[in-house]
Amino acid sequence: MTHLQEKNIPYHKISIAPMLDWTDRHFRFFLRLITKRPLFYTEMVAAPAILLGNRNHLLDYNTSEHPLALQVGGSDISMMAQCARYANDWGYKEININAGCPSSRVQAGQFGAVLMKTPQLVADCIDKMVGVSSLPVTVKTRISLNDVGGDGFEALFHFADLVQKAGCSHLIVHARQAKLNLSPKDNRSERLPLNYEVVYRLKKSFPDMLISINGNILSKQDIDTHLPYVDGVMIGRWAYGNPYALSDIDSIYFHDTHTVLSRFEILENMLPYLEQNKSHLSVICPHLLGLFHGQPNAKIYKQAVMSRNLEEIRTFIKTSTNQM
């Protein structure tokens, strides 16, 4: 494979899911020290917050986070169009519509999984967004709501057909149905089982549409299981709990042979960032806890990080590397 071909491997082949309170700018900066090529998503940002709130705070990011997509929650067509303009102005790679989060808080704002009840409204938003921005407009959703009967394929097919015709360039499907007014945690439970086959069937039905799969993907073996059937795999909790497991993602799936940093090198590279953001250590440090997941010194490492004391972190690096 030539260098040119390597560079042309689409970034959506592997992506990191938008996770509220987890995939903020601090975690994304940290994870980029581990893996360079997958597509990252912001936490979901409500459209009214972007239009009426502190836009710079909500939309700014470190350029090292690219490729980066902005995920927006909303259903007001004019607001969503304005968000697409801002995403374009801020230099995001795409704008993604949240049509899958089942939490009651999100539902109250008329976005998330409740939008599966009104697929034409999602399509209308996409049509308007595509018309005002040069960015790809994408959607993340579930198979269907759990009250549609059967495995939800017919509802998902209808949803995909409408959004594709409206200009959606990429559909990410969490391979579960969703139940409204149930917590996100309960929506991941066995009461709403995974059904990957429905997503595979959808890809067969829409061969010209980019379709990625999401849901309980916890290893490279899982990735390899799905990639023959879909265009991309979205990783969620695994990336947060054991981030260094992604250190060879670039070489395996993107044929990118850049030097991989060790865990200690990553931590050393984080120190200047922690110094610059001392007032936010209570938010940043929990994001780092998984770096030494499964290692003999993991407990000592976690104690150092959760002390929020940079000298303790430096001491951990010095003493642990000396013992190697």
C-alpha cells in the first residue's frame, strides 16, 4: 500500500463516540497523544446553548484534536442550520445530529432518541443544514424505539431512507433499540439487547451510504468482527476505560507507522497541559485514570493522578521508570 493510499483511508473507519461528561476537550487532547487517526466527536452540545450561550467556550478546541466532529442536539430547523454554519466557521470536519440519546433530560429538549418518532423532521433539518454549510452532515441514532414491534429494521430503513435523501452522508447506528424515559445506563442493559445483524442488513440495503456501528465494542477482535459488514466502527466506553488499548489502532487500521508513545511518555506530554489548566484539574485528572489499566503500578498511578498534585505525578513517573 502506498503512502498516498494510506492517507486516503477514511477517518470514520474508527471513531470515538460522543460521551457526555467524558469526551470533553481535555480527554480528547489526552487521547490524541495515544491515537492520531480515528474521528473524534465532541460531547453533545444543545443547539440553543450554541446560539444563546458562551459559543467560544462550547465550540473551541485544540487543533491537535482533529479530525473532530461537532455533535449537536436539536430539532428546530433554523437553529440547526445556524449550528451548521458555526461548525463550518470553527473548522470542524463534520456536524453530527444526536437522534439516539434516550435520556429524559435530552428528550425534554426535543432531541435525541425522541427524534426517531419524527424522521421527516430530522430530514428537514439535514436538508437545511446541508444548504448552508460545506461540512458533511451526519446522524447518530439507535435501531428504533422499542415500541415499534419486531426487530426495528423497517423503522430504521425508513429513517435511513429519509435522511439519505435529505443529504446525510454518514449514519452511525447504536445497535440497540431505545426506550424513552429509561436512563442511558438502563438503555445499555440486557433488557434492550444488541442486534448487530439489523445494522449489517441496513448496510446491504444502502450500499452507497456510509454506515458505522456502535454498541459494546470492547476489543480489536470486536472491531474486526464488524468491519467486513459496515464502513466504520464507533468505540465508546472501552476508549475511556482503557485508552492505551488504542495505541496500535493507527498502525492496524490506518497503516500509519508513526512512533507510538509509551504510557510514561504520554503522561510526561500531559504535564505541560496540566500546568496550563491547573484550575481544571478536578475535571481533567479523572480522564487520565485508565492510562495504566491492567498494569502492575495502576493503583499507585491512580493515587498520584487523583491527588491532583503535579509533583506527585512527576514522582510517579520518576520512580516507576527507574524500576523498569
